[in-house]
Amino acid sequence: MRTETPPLIRLEDYRPSDFLIDRVDLDIRLDPHATRVTATLALRPNPAGEPGAALHLDGDDLALVALDLDGEPLAPEAYAASPARLTLHAPPRRPFVLRVATQVDPTANTKLMGLYRTEGVYCTQCEADGFRRITYFLDRPDVMAVYTTRIEAARDEAPVLLGNGNPVEAGPVGADRHYALWHDPHPKPAYLFAIVGGRLGKVETTFTTMEGRTVACAVYVEPGKEARAAYALDAVVRSMAWDETAFGRAYDLDVFSVVAVSAFNMGAMENKGLNIFNDKYVLASPETATDADYAAIEAIIAHEYFHNWSGNRVTCRDWFQLCLKEGLTVFRDQEFSSDMRSRPVHRIAEVRGLRARQFPEDAGPLRHPVRPTAYAEINNFYTATVYDKGAEIVRMLRTLIGAPAFRVGMDRYFADNDGRAATVEDFLAAFAAVTGRDLAQFARWYERPGTPRLTARMTYDAAAARCTLRLSQSLPGAGGPLVIPVALGLVGEAGPLTGAACPALSDGVAVLDRAETELVFEGVTERPVPSLLRDFSAPVRLDLDLTDAERLRLLARDADPFNRWQAAQDVALRLILDPDAARATAFGAALKAFLDGEALRDPAFAALVLALPSEGEAADALPAEVDPDAIHRARWDLRAALGRQLRGRLERIDAALAPEAGAPYSPDAAAAGRRSLRNAALDLIAAGDPEAGAARAAERLAEATNMTDRLAALGTLSLIPGAAREAALDAFAARYADEPLVLDKWFALQATIPEPGTLERIARLQRHPAFAMTNPNRVRALVGSFAFGNPTQFARADGAGFALVGDTVAALDSANPQVAARLLTAFGSWRRLEKSRAAKAAEILNRIKAIPGLSRDVADILGRTLEGG
């Protein structure tokens, strides 16, 4: 049987729903295998819909138990029911009430969409279209209703019962059951619905909004892990306060709850007033979580909370507008994290993520516009393009109109669209209204796939003291030039040339809205080095022809931290792609000077400067015929050379940043920065001298008092084959045998060892008692880390790495198609590999294609991956 790519849903075909739902009353009687859901829906014909249309309610694997209209049973010929749809052939042309009863099996729901049960806890995931797995419904984001939910369960099994909105009442039902009633006064689409029931501990506090409302804030976790939820609760309160100050957004309910569950397809979900989280983004202690974990918890807690306005109060009209809530909210959480931590360091981290995930996506068969025009399976469009590039578009808009006007525009957007399902046009209209600017050309960013290329060439006339910069943009495909804000400056031998004048610049930003333009600087008394895209002012690829010496001047002298880091990255990348011992020595000398001058003043920034571009970034810089082994060897050799050349400085840094005996752990930015630089020094020392590095790493592992240092030492040791490595890995596993989230780190670390024996290692780990194919975290940690983080072994010349991932996709497809489809995206760049490897990848992809009955999720990714150029 041949699996075909699923049919496309197109933006141009959008039309309003023929019916609206004003009120939803739900009665959910929880049972592990036979949960009864009774939905009472207050419907009415939509004046904007098709007159006389039948009522089609969405379903997914549902069993209809009962159905009546306005209290009367419907005749069998009046409707048709299947697991995927409930149709009323001739519904009333007036408001009416439809009562629908269904039965679902939460325990058997391995897709983790709709209502499911994990580790004894009932929970839901309804975005994008999971509500139709609970009851028949108009499951689309532009149908918004007010929900009241009664939840009933066995008291011993589920003493905690949570729903959207505010608690109304609770009480016993007979001898051993109880109920809770929740009401959400804010109209919402079905994807924001949620319930939770189970045995849960909690930590709690209160927050008083700027409007004087007292909000009960709580984080619910597995009993016994309450202490690990303290940081997440603190992040909730800080997010609430920040959103009031930065965006004027106050919380609007009496309670706000976060629930951590162990099996979750996503990172978290912003259900109104009841955010459900993957427990890896809630639980943290110095013994079990790294600095990166703490930062991620802070950011994701904030992201989901900020959705209360940018996603919930103002939702998206249809799933083509997904960037309207996700890209905007990513921008908001990035700003929050920048204020909580180091803004330059955080900005560099944002761009590294964009280049690692979104740039390759834009260059491969899975590319799509930030607002797609068509999709086959919406779950496959929760992509880096929608999230990360979507956030960059919002950032560019702020750069273009200025921060004060941007804040006024955001206020206007929220005011104009509160309680509505909005579009990208609604978003841009708010800023056009407050600034008077025509944003039609800027809107092309939402429409055009691919990463634009910005080319810059400089000439200098010493006699006239004039510097000329010629900028041009290119992006294949029709649509005309984009609006690209280019933040820039000129750097001389001693630093920024503040006396240079260019009328085309406004606050250091030039706007390139044509195919090419020319910027003329007067009063330039020496030949400068241009510093372009400061703070990464636009998500483009920059073609700037500078020598290593000129780039290293930017590292030493530029005023922009991002471009200082970028300069070091550029030199390192050129050395990976074109190794040269003399140039590598010069680079090492520049890093020595940098470390001597600034390492201890800003350790977090210094650690970023020392981190070489990844093998994936190097591969992305090549047009085709990528040989992962050659890239790996060149990068490995450069690390080793720098480790030897910088050894003395690195050892002094290691000693200077050693923690004081008995000093308590803190996840704050300053302490995390010191640890990051000390661990970066250890990594380079080991690269230059593996024997000495192994000894030093083993010592660090033994003395570590927190997971950050312990895992960094183990990571360094993992790259050095030998008995010490295996003993350390075994000891780590024994120490954390009862900590699944910590063992995920152990799985991931071993999956990324760039050695031929890693495939055999993964096979053993798949038999480990802690590994379970039914848990997305375990699969992502082991197989996902291998597929996305071990290019030499995933793209092995013999095809065995491709086969490992392909077999996992095939095994997961029927049980959890979302996780399977995301794993499959690891093949996105297969056509750019050298020919023999590409042939092996194609063989595995076609083997998956031959599997009968593939899910829509996997068939969609597979079809685009095979057919895309």
C-alpha cells in the first residue's frame, strides 16, 4: 500500500463557521477506562455563515452514547454519527441546545491528545484539535464560548480536581466520589479547555494585581516533589509583575494554576487559568537541575502566562495565524528573560537557537512562510519558523517604529481585539493606526518563506574622509523586496567612530526597503570596519567580505556585544570550513587578549565567545555535498589547538572561578555565568590534552555540589574514551536511578557521543529500565538527541544512524504520531549530504513511506521531505 500525502487545507478557503456556540456546560465523570462526558451546547446559526447549512461537529475516535436537542431525543434519521463526525442534517434556524454524551478511555490514549491518564493523573491537551477527542464540537479557534465544567472522580484516585476559570463549588458524591465545579467567564476556543484530576501536592502563594485583585497562585506536582516547584512558583509571580510593568497586562481570574505531568507531547500549554506543563519545565533543585534548566523553567512559565493576553484574551482566527499568538508571545518571553538576566547574553542565545533550528528549516523541504498558506496537519506547523522567526518579525517592527510607539501599538491591539479571534492583519493594523505608517510592505515577512541574504560591500576614500556602504538584499521567489532594519556602526583601530555622519541613519538604524541602497558616511578619518546587524536586527544571512584581522578588530573594539561574539564565531567558522594552522594561531592570540581583558568581568559572555560554532552551523554554511565526518574532524582539531594554545589562561580562569567551600547554589545570572565559563575552560583544556582533561573532569565530578557542574564534568569525560568514562556514567545512573528527568540528561549525553559505538550504546539504553517508548521525554532524550545532536553518527556512511531513527518513527507512528513526526524532521537536510549518505537517507524515508496506514502527522512530514527540493 502506498501512503499518500494528506490533502491540504488552504488559507484562501477560510470561511466563518455556519454555527456559533455561546455556552458550553460540561459534565465529566472520570474513570480510568470509561470516562463519560456530557456536553450541553448552546448553539445558534452564524449570520456570517451559509444559510440552511447542516451542523457538522468534529470528532476523533469518539463513541456517541446519547444525543438530544432542546431536551428531546433526535430521531435516528435526523443525524449521522461516526468516530470522526456528528452531523445534524436539518438543525433549527434559531438558537437551540444540543446535549451530546460520549465515552472515552483515558488510559488507552497513547497519543496524549484530548483526555488522557499518565502516572495516575488525568489531564488534557487540546491544542490544536484535541478537544474533538473528548466530545463532538466545532473544534476551530474562531468559535469561542463561555465554559462551565463539572468534574467528578473517585476521591481516593483524584482528590484534586482542577478546571479552567474560577472554582464555584465542590462537594461529595455518595460515599467515595466527589465533584468540583469551575466557571470561566472569558469566552475561549476549545483548544484552551483543560481539566486535571489526580493525587497532587502543591506550593502556593498570592499575587495582588495592579487593579487590586488578589490571585491565588499554585503549582501542582507529584506528591513529595513540592520543594522542586518553588522556582516555578516564583517565576509565575515575577511574570505577572513584569507583564503589568512592560505591557500593562493584568491577570483576570481569581486563581492561576500550573500543573506538572510526566508525559506531555509539548513543553507546556496555556489553557485559560490552568497551564499544564511537561514536568521537566517545572521541577528544579540544585541536585537535579542545571542552570539551563532553571533558565528554561523561568522562560516557559513566563511564555505560557503571557499567553493569557497574547493568545487567550486575543486568540487567532484560524491556525494559519498561529504566529500571531506564538511568535508574539516568544518575543514577550524573550524580553522578560532579557530583563531577568543578561540582555546581550540572552540575545546571543536567541540567535544561536534561531540559526540552529530555523535557518536550516528555511533552507530545506519543510520551509514555509511564517503565516503558512496551506497545511495538511497543523501539529506539524508548531515550528521554529512560526515561533522564532515570528518573534524576530515582532522585534523588527519594534526597531522600525521605536519602543514607545510599539508599546502604544500593543495597547491598541489588545484593546481592539479583546475577546476576538484575530489575524495578522489585525495585529499590523493596530501599529499602522498609532504610527500612521503603511505596513503593507513589512507584511511580506509573514508571506515569504526562506532566509533573505543581505550583502554589504564597503569602499573608503581617505582623501575625502568618506566611507560608502552598499547594501543589497535577495530572496528567491516572487514578492518584491522586504523591509530590513540594519543596525550598524563603524569601528576604527581604537573603537567606534562616533564622528562619522550618515543622514540615512536614524538611531543607528538604516532601513533597507529596496533591492539595494547606498549609505555614505562623511568625516571618516581612518579606514573603518563596518559593524552590521548589531543586536541581530533582522533574521537574515549576512554576506560581508571581511578579513580575519578585521573581524578580530570587532571582537576587540566593537561597542555591540552581539557583533563582538559574532566576529569570533565568523573567524572560527571559516577555520572549520577551511582549516589553516597560522590563522588558527592568530585566532588563539586574539582570544588570549580577550580573556585577559574581560573574561572575569563578564564570564557568561566570555563563555559564549569561547564556544565554537556547532557542527550543524558549519554544515548549514555549505551549499551541498556535506560530509559530517570532515566537519567533525575540522572542528575537533580546532578545539584541540585552541585548548593547547589557551591552556595557561584557561587554568587561571578555572582557579579564579572555583566556588568557595560551602557556598550555597544560586541559579541567578551572575552565578550561572561563572559556572558556564569555568566549565567552558574545562572543555577546552580536555580538548587540548585529553589525559589531563579526563583527570580534571573526574576530579570536578567528584567535588561538584550541583547538577550544572556535575553534568558539565560528565559531559567532558564522555568525549574521552576509556574505563574512567564508563565508570562515571555507571555511577551517575546509579546515583539518579529514581530521577527520570536526570536520567534523561544521562540518556542525551550518551546519545551525542560522536563515536561509531554510540549506536550499540543506544540499543543498550533502549533496554534500560528507565527508558519507555510511551514517554515523550525519554524518546526525545535518547533518540531525539541522537538525531538532532550527533551529526556524524546520525548521518553515518553506512546508513545505520538513519535506520535507527527511521525504525523509531515507524514504531511510534500509531501510538504517538506527533512525537514520531517531530523525530522525522531530523531528515530535513538529507538532500544536502554527500551523495552516498543522501542515498542511504532516501532509502530509509522510502521504507517508512511503504508502511501501510501512516498517520497524517508522519505522512505530511514524509511527503514534504521527499518531494521538497
